Amino acid sequence: MYRLDDEILEVLLVHPGGPFSKNKDDGAWSIPKGEFSPGEDILQTALREFHEELGTRLSGEFIRLKPVRQKAGKIVHAYAVEGDLDTDAITSNTFQQEWPPRSGKMQDFPEVDRAEWFNVGAARQKINPAQTAFLDELTAWLG
């Protein structure tokens, strides 16, 4: 999601939840995303994942961006859409993880622990390095 605030481009990024991401910042943020199954529509998956991670349903004119390959080999597909979102009001789905490790205790953690709007310069510092290509393409597309 992107917005123009006083003609300054801002993008919405999410920070992963869970104990391993708790203290990570620069390079740890991402676009809202999730995995899709073979044959599953990529845009519909993106809409579902956005809703699951942020508690908001999206609509609008979607711009398909070129996929990127992250360092570990995962290919990420993305769409951009203009919109606005109150980042203080997000609600995320949760996942279970054994915590502390080898304790036998399962705990629930939010998939996304926070979301924030960043101008493109700040977003470049926060986002997973492979995903900066999305920022470049969106900036070029918007002119």
C-alpha cells in the first residue's frame, strides 16, 4: 500500500512478530506478504494475506510489480495499491511457536507486530534488501 502525503510518497511496511524478530529493525521490515499454492491466484492471495496480517480488506486499482528473489531464494510477488491505513488499529493473525526453545511450551505470537508508514528513503533502510526493487519500480511507475 502506498499513499501520497503532501505529495511525498509513503509506503506501508510491516514488522514480523515473534521472539526472533523482536529486536531486529533495519532490513527486517517487509511488505505484507504470504505464500500461495500452485494454481492459486496471486492477487487473491495478496488480498487474503493483507487482511490476515493487518485486519483490513483492500480494494482499488492494483499495480502488479515485478517479482523479486530474496537472499534465501524465496520469490516474492507484489502489487501496489493506493490507500490509507491507521497503523495503530491493525490486528494480525497469530502463529504458535515453542518458546523458550526446547521448553515444550507453545506460545502464540502475532504474525505482524506493527505496521508503519515510511517515506521511500526511510523504507529503503527498513525493508528487506531484496524488496527495495519494489520501491524503485513503484517510484518509477508513479513518475
